[in-house]
Amino acid sequence: NISNTQIGNYTITVNASIGPFFPGKTITFNLNNNCTSIQCNNFDSDENLNISIPDGIGANQSGDPLTSTITVADLGILSSITVNVDVNHSYIEDLGVFLFHPDQVTYAILWGRDCGDFDNFDITFSDDGTEIICGNPTVGTFAPYESLSVFDGMDTAGDWTLQIQDYYNEDTGFLNDWSIEICTEAPLSINAATIGLQDLTIYPNPSKGVFNVTFPYYDKSEIKMSIYDIRGRKIIENQFNNIQNDSHTVNISTVEAGVYLAVFSDGNNQITKRIIIN
């Protein structure tokens, strides 16, 4: 059973044990993980941007665009995206709001001059949203003017740009803030270091001071354990070497009955477990 092994290329060698006439057999195989999970990350602009939206220069004549960027890390291939935009502006039908991918070519229209003479909006644009319900202000999760699926399958890394244009003169306003939630599909792989510490077991617990510590799916060369009483005094320090799914016995039967904290560390990761001594 190697179900908890990280994906990659592996070699298995099988050696015969019944004589010299059966040489060892070597098999090379590729371990793939076809299971995936959707992982979503939020990226926010600064709060209270208060960036003025340049007024239109006439009837149905746009002024200069307002642009604001959010830098996103390389998260892989985009699965879905939602965008929140918070704007103070009278007569919001004047406005067009656009989201540009970092390639600065691919874009979607979020807001396409809707809602007539209503003022202000704070909208989360999602392909799963409903039709826009206008109000003063217009608030909710609504479908964008153009589907955000245009970004599906694209890279996430770079500067995502929000662009707002005012297509009519006289009414003015400003951008308060905006944010994007980007979801990507990633394979489920095992991080041995993290799983090893999170899944270590202590048994029996409670005990009379003699217990076992087991590190499943773990291959670190050493782990340090320090046990403290509830006053923070170190009772014992131990080091486990050549950790490979082994069980290690710890004996602190000379301490008083009570609650203790066992801190395990491999140098990069640390976890604390509570131990009860009867």
C-alpha cells in the first residue's frame, strides 16, 4: 500500500530468496494522483482607496479610465473567479466596469451601464450570481455583464486590472475598494513532513507515565520532543532518529500526576500534544 506516497517516479526491485537461478527484477513506474481539490485564495486592494473616477466628457462620451491593479501569485491554472467592486457614484448607469487578465488582452465586462439613476454599488460579480437587483445602494452577488468563464484555464500570475469608465458628464464618484477570489484546481498530494506531525499518535493517553509515540507516513531523519508541565518547566527532552513509521516508547513515570504538553519539532514544522499522567 503506497497510497500516501507523493506523486513522482519510483523504482521497485524484487529479489528472489530461493536460490541463485532467480535474479532480481526491477520495475520502474510513475505514480500519479488523479484526485484534485479546488483551492480558493482572496486578494484585496487597499481599503478606502477613494480613487476619483474621471467624469465623462459628454453624453455617451467616456472620460479617461480609472485603473487599479491587484498582483496575484502563480497559483496554477484558473478554475473560477469572482470579483467584488465597491463604488460610490451617483447615477450608476453612467459606468462601465471591466476586469483585465494580466495578459492585458483578455477581459470581461462586469458592469454594463445598468440601474439608471440609482446611486452607489457594492457588488460581488459571480457567474453563479442572480440578475442585478437595483437599489440605493445596489448590493449583492450578481452575474456580471459578461461571463467570467473567459478566464478559465488561464494562468493566475501577474497584475489583474480593474478599469472603470464614466460614459456621461455631470455625475461623479470614486472607487472605494475591490477584491478578487481566484480558485484553482490542484492535485491532492501528500506533504510527508506536515502529515507526519499532524497525524502522530500518543497512546495510551491518559497513561501512568509510559506511553508510545507513533509517526505514520513519516521519513524525517530526526524529531525532537520536549515535554513541559503546566508551569512551562521542561521535564524531559528526547530525540527520535531514523523515523520511518516507527513506534517509540517514552517513560516519564517519575513525574507527578497531571497535564503535560509535548512539543514535537523536525526543524521546519512543530506541533503540540497534550499528555495526561494519572
